[in-house]
Amino acid sequence: MRKLSRAVEQSPISVVITDRAGNIEYVNTQFEKKTGYALAEVLGRNPRILKSGRTPAEIYREMWRVISAGGEWRGELSNRRKDGELLWESAAISGIKDENGQITHFVAAKEDIGERKQAAEAVWQARQSEVRIGSSLQRSLRGELPASFEGVWLAAYAEPSQGIDGDFCALRRFSPDCFEILVGDVMGKGVAAALMGAGIMSAYGNALVDLLAAGKNARALPTPAAIVNAMHRALTPQLIALSSFATLALYRFDLDAGTLTWVNAGHTQGLLTTGADSRPVAIMGDNLPIGVLAEEVYVQSSLAVGPGDSLLVFSDGITEARNAAGEEFGLERLCGLIEPGSMADLPPATMLHALCGEQRRFTGGGPGADDLTALMVKLHPRRRALRGRIEDRVEPFVFTLPWSLEGLGGLRACITECAGSLPDEAADALILASFEAATNIIRYSRLLVGNATLTCRITRTDDALAVELIYPSAAFTPPAEVQPDLSGESESGFGLFIMEQSVDSVEYASPMSGIASVRLVKRTSARIASG
């Protein structure tokens, strides 16, 4: 008994014994040393005197459930010393039973893990700093994709699972009529995958330069197949040595020839929509990922494309994302989401906002198990004349505005520029209605995703000018009859009233899941001059 008593008293871990009600009957010397409380100060008191408030209540509830049923509970507790300092402890708590198996007391053995916690926190902070720096460098190396250029609308979004990702994408313009995009996904996640992705993008640039330098005609572009095969020769031996691989796809658009040529090296298929009334079709390739087989020869495919067509490319994290029930997002759900957006002729940025929102609803929000990357290209007619005047547009004028009231200044200038010979009073009325609509949207919309933007589409016809505002939100249904409070005591319905009185028609719609729009039309009896 003396040996046992000395062993407990001199133990390097804290020992606490309580009665069934949790009142302290004994603590050893290590407890006094670690907590600052003497035995006389804690006798008859409950161990809750050590609570710091940082341990969730549900942990204590689970602890009492387990030990009251005769089991052993193990876990970490954030306690507080007598002097107020935090004390992190790893605890094992169980019941002491009599000869009849009835619990008479509880005993807790607790080890101070403060130094371990501090070390883990330091590692975590260093990791976060590493990820922030790496993510910043990654964005710098990729460069910002343009939102659009003549004949093309572009949009992309990326959501890394670990703050930095192994997905990569790049755009290169060779001429006003020709450009290509490279997308890919490196095996693995985190900083190592991101570094490998940066190396692959560098290999892409090197392959292009080397092929141009070796070509007989310096103006002749190497084919996408030639570029990918050159990348394969440079990268595959290194990837095999690292027991790694990467999927990638290279898509080249030639607007003048009206062609799309691509090479797919084991990457997810692209979804091509030809015209507004067609369902997205998967375009794929038969080649293996880079780094799998040294003898692989990469081949390209080609088809005709034109204004109105769009291409969505994405990483497998999009379609393989799972919800709480284990169900995959899947290709069919993705196609079903993109199809109505294409039919409504929505710009890529709006459609990717909808995709992001739908993904978060499906998975329950927060970062997924894999990196998510999507990029969309939509072709539209180029201007008739080389001068690029606004009257030379044959398609609606589409642009985005920041999600802030201060960012609406550009809306007036764009409507004025597109108004042509629309009478000043009619243009002013349309501007007023557009500002009211945009203000209501920014103030009251139920946003489904962060970093939202407000897309504006201005359409001219011979006898009308229409402004359509498109935004990521649940659909808005206006009241059947707008009756504003004109007393000045409330703003209820006043903005809607101004909109209805200022233009000839106000149309609310939800062109696709997660996207709402309002369209304001101002007509004139005279035809709007085209130049």
C-alpha cells in the first residue's frame, strides 16, 4: 500500500480522484504543481474549477456519458491554472468499482501537453505562412486570365482544398484570331503538387519556344500535338522517377478558321455546347496522363466551332465531389446545370458563379476533399468594322460590375455609350431604373457564393434599348402590385415603383439554378440610329 501510495504521489502525471458526484477527494503532488492549487484548496470541490471555457460543452457531456456507463474516456482538455494561464492536458478518466462492480469513485490521470500543443501550433502557423506565400506565387506565375477579348468571353474559378492546389491553367494568345488554353491536374495536393504544376507550366512555355526556334518557318505555330509531345519527352522521365503523373489538356481556338483543336492527356473531358439550343457534349481523347508511359505518342483532334459555342473545362474535383450521403456530383448533374445557362446565353462568369453555388449546396459548403478548378470559353461574333465602335457591335454589350454601391459608376457611362440616338430623357429614365435595380440587388440579394459580381448585358434593337442585370442569387418574385410608401417613413416598394414608372417593361427571371435576372426595356417610337 505504501509503494502504491508513493507511486501515485510521485507520478509525473496529475492524478485526481473524485466521488460519484464529482467532488474531489484526492489530488497528487503533480496536480498541485501543474495547476497551482494545493490539496486543501480543492478538496470537496468539482474539477470544473479548472475550466477555461475553451473546451466545448459537448465534450464534457460525452465524457460523463462514457464514464457513468463504466467506460473509459480519453481526450484533450483545455484547463486554466490558478494564476489564469492555460493548461492543455491529455486525460484518461474512468470509474473505480467496488466488489459488486458498482462505481464508487472516478479517477483521472492527466498529462501536461502544453509544449506539444505549442510545437503543433508553431508548425501549423509555419504551414499557413508557407501556403499563403505559395498561393501568392502561384497566382503570380499563372497570371490573371482576361475576362474577354474580341470575339471571346472567358471566366475561371479555383478552390484549392488545402489553400494551394495542384490544378493549373494558362492562356496564351498568338494573334487576335488564335489562342489556346492549357489545363491540368497533378497527382497529389498541397505545396508539392503546386510546385509540380508550376514546373509543368514552365515546360509548356519551353516546349513552345523550342519548337518555334527549330521550325523552318518561324511564323508557323507548332501544332497542339507537337507541343504536348515535346512536354511529354521533357517531363515523363522525371515524373516516372518521382512515381508521379499529371493529366492535362491543351485546347487551341482559331477564330478565323472556325476550328477547335485539342490534345487530352488523361484529363477530364471538356463539355462543348454548340449553339444555344444544344446539350453539352463531352469531348475527350485516348491518351494516357503525362508521366505514365515513356512510349506514349499524343494525338490531336479537331472540329468546327463558331459564335455561340462554348467550352467548359474542369478538374475531376468538380464531378467527383460528394455530398453527405456519398453521392457524386457527376457529369449528368453538371450538364444539366450548364444547359439552361447556354440556352439563356449567359456569360461564362455568371455560369461559373452558378456552378460554384450549386457545388457548395451539394457538398454542404466548405473546402472539398479535392481541388476544384473550372474554366469556360464562350465565342461570340466579332465586330463588323475594324474601328471597334460601339455601333459596330452585332451582339449585346456584356460587362461586369463589382458587388458594391460604389462600383455602379460605370453603369451610367455604358448605357449612355450604347444609347445612340435614343432621346436623352429616355436614356436618363433607363439609367435611373437600372441604378434602382442594381442598388436593390446589392442590398437585398441572398447571395449563394462569395466574391460575387453583377453582370450587365445591354442589348440594342431598332426601336428599344434593354439593360439586363444578372446575379448569383435565389430568384426574386415582385409583389403583384407595387404600392410604395410615399410618406418618407419607409423605403418599402419605392425602388420597384421607380423602375416600373421609368421604363416600358420590367421582367424578372431565373435563367438557371442559382442565378436571377431583371431586364429593363425602354422603347422609343423612333428607330435608334446605328451610326
